[in-house]
Amino acid sequence: MIIVMKPGASREHIDRVMEKIQGFGYKPHPIFGTDKTVIGAIGDERGKARLESLLTCDGVENVVRILKPFKLASREFHPAPTVLNLGGVRIGEGSFTVMAGPCSVESEEQLLAIAHEVKKAGATILRGGAFKPRTSPYAFRGMEEDGLKLLALARQETGLKIVTEVMNPRDIDICMKYADMLQIGARNVQNFSLLTEVGRAKAPVLLKRGMATTIEELIMSAEYIMAEGNMEVVLCERGIRTFETATRNTFDISAVPVLKKLSHLPVITDPSHATGIWDLVAPMAKASLVAGADGIIVEVHNKPEEAFSDGPQSLKPATFAALMQELRKLAEIENKSM
Ligand code: PEP
Ligand code: MN
């Protein structure tokens, strides 16, 4: 339920309503707007009659039911777009943020070379996995803390922010020590205990759509994180599994405008995992910008043929730089800063 306060309702009235919401066993989530304050009351639907009684409280204009199963993530609750600020790097409406880097952190030489290249081309966030989800237990599974240390070194050398995947609640603290944003991968999108823990960790989260999750299920996963008080969530369309075999996954590009309509959270795409083929990455990256995405996460490798993971979908630095130039032209037309 959303409790809409009257324009100019006093702080005392707002606090009183929040106390009552808490007293009914709900979590109050206020949004202080320039004109009005609205308070989300999140909890079990069964107590909604008690929340409706708040209509009689001073300063309350209306009590409205949120119809969607997701609440905090919904546009109904929070009409204005959410914009994240990662130490000066904006993610959200009005910007097109580019995260780029290797699939896996492999060595100091590899990571630093790529970091300098993507920085030079204009990326603002470096991606790189230190904990890798692999289909085979015999495949390279990441450098773990040594990889995280290299990411931190790359940040120090280039000023790029860091996004890296966390697969297990026990690794959250260590990932936060070295990174600016935690990635929840496609395979963990419905790992509800991991979602709850990253919610409690209060670190910005990049939440990837699973290969078999619906748009609603993706937003419900964001809701898990937000229900713990962490509102800094970015949604990522990275392709879904269909009967089509020409590409690694099927890029669901209409998920971008659909997600933006349903939720206020920033939406980015991952054209690398969505297609699995390097020369499809640029057209899908450009399509993402025009479809309204707030950014992309792209795999770049200086020697794709030697990459420990995802070489076939990785761009070489020169191809990435050329893509960035084309994206800048489109960003200008679409009124997005890059
Ligand atoms: C990745 O970013 O390297 C990755 C494993 O992505 P996804 O979880 O989308 O498959
Ligand atoms: Mn990858």
C-alpha cells in the first residue's frame, strides 16, 4: 500500500504515520518529493484493512493499493526514475553508462592492459569476474581474492569503478572490499538468500535476468534486494534461452522498454552474453541505446583467442573503441550523456 501525504504535510504528521505503519507490523519506506511525500508500507497483504484506517490520520491525502506484485521496485510507488551515483559515475535516466572489461580476471598484465584500453575509449566502469559461474566444474572458475585485488589495482591506476560478480553470501564482504558494485549473475537471479544478503549489504547491485526468468520474476528478484532497504539496483537484460540456436541466447530487446515502464530502476543490457558472438555485439549495443537502455555491460579482451572464458563474444579494444564512437553519436540524438 502507498500512503500519499497531503502537499505540505508536516514532518510530525509524516513521522506519526510512519510510527503507525510500523505498529501494524509493516516496514515504512518514505519518499520525500518536492511537492508531496509518499510512504510505502511493505509487508503482508493481510493487514491492509488496518493500513486503510490511516486515511483518518492528519496529513494523509490517500491510501492506495499497489496492484503489481512488486512494490518498492514499481513505477506506481516511485514514478521518478532512480539514478545511481557510483562515486561520480551516473547510472540511470539521461545517461548511457558503459561497463567494459574481460569476462574473467586472468592476470595483472591482462587486466591492466584491458582496463587502460576501455578507459581510453570512454568506459567508466570496469567489469571482470573473480568468481566465475561455469557450466563445467573443470573449467577456470576465477582467481577469487587475487582477482579482486587486481581489480582494485586497475581502479587505482585508471579511476574506473569496478563491477564484479558475487556468487555466494560468504563472499559479499570480500567483494565489497575491492569493488564498487556487486553483480548477481543470471544463474543466481532467484537465489533468494543471496539476494537478501546483498540487500542487507547496501552495496549497489547489478542484477542480471536469468536465462529462464520472466520480466516480472526479474523485478521480483530486485524487490528481494530492496525489501532489505537497498534501493541501489540496476536491472540487466542479458538474453534468454529459446529454441533459437544461431545465437548463444535470444536478446529480448523489448524487455528494455517493458522494464522501464514497470519499474523506476535503471536498465542496462549485456549484448555480449545475449548474442555470444563478437560481431553481433555492436549492433545490439546500439539497438539497446535507441531502445532506451541506460547503459551496457560489454566483454572486451586484448587477446580473445586466448581468453579463459567467453573469448568468442569478446570485442578487441579497437572494435570496442569504434563502437564507443558510434554510441556517442546515438547518445547525442537520444539526449543521453556519455
Ligand atoms: C558474466 O557476466 O560473465 C556472466 C557470467 O554473465 P551471466 O550471469 O549473464 O551469464
Ligand atoms: Mn562472460
